[in-house]
Amino acid sequence: MIVARRFVIAGRVQGVGFRVFTEAAAAREGVHGFVRNLPDGRVEAVVEGDQEAVDRVEMKIRRGPAGARIESVEVEPAAPTYRATGFSIR
């Protein structure tokens, strides 16, 4: 089953390689979407793919790279696009 989720991650998540970490996790799992810094210091990621793969990416996002400090992760369902767009850093 294809699902999509939007994540907004707060804490020390900018300047610590969070976007590259997320892109690598997404590539390993074969999911699509994007990750980007938000002006308020948080990071947004939209991930779409097989439900189990999206679950594994979510677990990695909740852990983050070594230099990150995750304070909160907001998760909301998104409408799948069903387009194979790859995963990008914006």
C-alpha cells in the first residue's frame, strides 16, 4: 500500500546534516518526496512510498543524525501522488 506523510521536525536540526541524512535514508528505502529547511529553524520532509518503507524512514527521522537533537516530530498524513519523482533536498 502506498502512503504519504508530512513530517515537521523541531530541535537542533539545521546545520547538522539532517537533510542529507534524510535523503540517504529515503534513497535506501526507495521512497519519494523531499526535505527542506523551514525559516523558523525546523525541517520539513514529505515522504511517499510503500507503507513499511515510509515507517522505516520515519524511525530514522525520529533518531536523526549524530549532531541533531530532536525535540518533536509532527506527523500528518498526506495524499499520495503516485509519481516516481525520486527524493530531493530543497
